Amino acid sequence: MSQHFGHTEVKATRKPHHCSWCNELIDVGSRAFKAAWMFEGDFNYGYEHPECKEALQKSNHPWMSDGWELGSMERGVAWMKGEESESW
């Protein structure tokens, strides 16, 4: 079970990061969101593209409460890589 603590807006990143939603690069100087969460007792944090943060917030499928594999989702949409659309 995962617990999400929220997002903090980063107006311009100072160094490159990989998006925790889609694993694509977030370039230096880009707008992003820093997210923090607890998964199986471990504290984690990562960065997300604005459109990936929105997809995460819109996703309400039951498996999301158990988390997802970092970087396994399509950029800006709420389905996994390799799927053509929401299959759930």
C-alpha cells in the first residue's frame, strides 16, 4: 500500500531529473513537480512533468493505491507503456 504526501511545484529545475511517472528526462530549467510518497514503509521522492502529475491525479483505478513501477507509465496519460489506451 502506498501513501502520497503531495507535490511541490519547481518553477525551473537546476539539474536534469527523470520523471517518476514516465521516466523521460526533465531538462534543466523546466517546470516540474517534486512528489513525496511512502511505499511499503520506505519514504521516496521524485520529479514529474506537469502533464504526468495531472495524469497521476486523474488516475483512480484501484491498483493505483498499491503503487506502480516507476517510469512504467506513458507521458501525460494514465496507462502503462505499450498499451494503446486505458485497458482497465
